[in-house]
Amino acid sequence: MGKIYALVDCNSFFCSCERLFRPELRHRPVGVLSNNDGCFVSRTNELKKLGVKMGDPYFKVKDICEKNKVAVFSSNFSLYTNISDRVMTTLSEFTPVMEVYSVDEAFLDLSGFQNLNEYAQEIKKTVERKTGIPVSIGIAPTKTLAKIANHIAKKSDKAKGVVVLMDTHLQDEALRRVEVGDVWGVGRATSAKLQQLGIKTAKDFKDYKNKKQIQKLLTKVGLQMKEELEGHARFELEVLPTKKKEIISSRSFGQSVKDLTELRQAVSRYVTTACEKLRKQGSVCASVDVYACTSPFSNKPYYSALESSSMLTPTSDTRKVIRYALGALEELYRAGYDYKKAGIRLHNIYDRDEAQMSLFEKADDLKSEALMNCMDQINQRDGAGTIIIAEANFGLKKWSMNRNFHSPRYVTGWSELPKVY
């Protein structure tokens, strides 16, 4: 027998995390909003039945939510990340090879395992028992087919959260029900090209005979997607996460900002977040871009600008990167504008041991690395922002996101733990 892949996907993950600490919400519609309480990014089945779609702006469906007593939450990523780590740790007990695909999805290599349905049910029950998060599992001989199996597992009550598509006739039956645009890796542009060839369903894509035309139209990756639907594994598990070649951190402000001091705080905060990610993957960067803009929807004059700053020696020290970033901010800042968004981008990223040093600037030394590692460990343990660079002073600033429906940091905020008297 060849490869066997299982895709484990947490059901309505952000909503499930909120329900975990609020059991009274178990049968109520729940939704989680994007940054600044903008659009819905996670919905329970109860909310979907009310007609609220993924990406719907909250203000447009506010009346529906209030009428139906929908529990609406601002995004609480520190909570979701922590719960995700617990789910992935539990899944790692069931296979020696696993790819953490996203915060709420993981591919498991189950090659050689027997009684796949029973084993998947055991995985599902164990994850739900240990973490409280409901999951669906799709099993198939390729990652793409496992995605389709998982999609069916979520929709089918009969499946009880697990679908196994190891037989060709079951695969074909499933592919007939899936539109080609819903196949993993097929975007809107790719779907349009396939539609022109008369390919409307995943089964049509699988059965299309002219492979050379598919490769010419969709490149080698498109051909690999077709071969995955045929049952030939072309995408292996990525056990080691790919290091990012650039890291972006940006937010729209809760309120417009005019003052340079507050812009400096916001940019410093974004650099802090980006540098934590940089160190986590064992990298350093040699360039930082800073940009800021006003709202394009305002009646006031529009302004947008970007400035780059290059470092003599690549670094991951938050203090150094902030210094370069604030220098770039000083260059692009123009007084009199109401800034609505700012952000930074770290690029020219290298592995820490491969970066070229400079004669004119001191490289990160052991003290610098020890300080940054200590900050990261404390913030990971006690919650983001427990220790910060003074320039990134948090507080309740205008540039802080709107989070009017924010839940407590149940697992990382000591001050937010329930109190018993």
C-alpha cells in the first residue's frame, strides 16, 4: 500500500476556542471578527444558517446578530495560538510524521496503519477530550484528496466527523460533488481557465486527458494538482516549516493618528512582533521597510508613503531594528495628515549563521541574543507585551485596534484568570 494522508481540521476553530471557556454558548450562534472588529473570519454552523457569510462586515449584519443573540467576539490570537499548540501536541502522539499546515490544520502520515476509520475516530475523540476542540478528519492517498475528504466530513452528519477515501469509486463519487474552484490550490484565476476548457467539477479535472495542455495553462503545479486527484501523491509532507523570506506586520488604527509620537509607538510595536517571528525561525534581517497611509475613503487629502532602511550588519535585535525603522518613519512622516494605517516589512532575511558581518557596525553578541531570548520566553509564557521595548509603549492608544468584544486571555493572562471568592 502507498501513502496514506490524514487532514485534521479544527471545526470553526476561533469560535470553538471561545466556546471552550463559555459552555453556555455551546448551542448559540458564535462569530469571531477580524482585526478592528471588521469582518467575520470564523462562524459556527448556527451562525452560517442565519445567512452570515465568511467576510461579511459586522456592521452590515449587526441587526441579524442582535436579533438572534449571536455571541460576537473580537479576535484573540494569543488564546487561539495557545490552544492550537495543545491540539498539535495531542496529534503528534498518533504519528511519527506530521505537518502543521496552519493554526487549525495538520496533515498526518498514516501510511501502514490499519483500520483507518477506527483509528481516526480515536484521534478525534482524544483531541476533543484533551483540548475540548472538535475536529474533522479526511483520509486519502494524497493531500489534495484528503482535503476533499475533510470537506465532506465537515458537512456530513452520517460520517460522524471522519471520511476515508482510499477506494477509487468513492473518490470519484466525492469529486463529482466538488466544484473545481473548491479544489485545494485552485484559485479564482485558475478556476476561470479550467472553466474555459469545460472543466466544472473536480471529477472533470481528474478525467481531462490532455496533460500537456494542463501544464501549459497551469504550469507544473497545476499538473501536480490533477495527478493528486488521480491518486498519485505529488505533495509530500513539509515536516520542517519553511522559513519566511519576508515578514510583514501591519494594522489599521482604531482611530486616525496625527501625532508622530503615536506613530513611532505603533511602528515600534509592529517591529517587536516581526522580530519575535524572525528569531523564532533562527534568522536575521538586513532591511526594513516602513509605510503609512491615510484612509482612501475619507474626504480629506490622501497620503501614502514608504521608506526603506538598510542595516550594515543583519540583526534580529528588536532594539536595533526599531532604531532603523524609526529613522525611515521620520523620512516619510508629513504633519497634518490623519494616518489610518502603518506597517513594516523585514526583508533580506538570512540564517543567523550565514549572514555577512560589517566592519562598521557591531553584530549581535551573546548578551544581545540572551536578552532577546529571555524577552521571548517571558512573553510566550505570560502573554504578549509582558516585557516590551519602552518605545513600543502599549497603553490604550489611538493606534490600538478596536476590540470591543474581546474575551479574556484565559491561558496566558494572570490578571484575567477567573477569581473565586
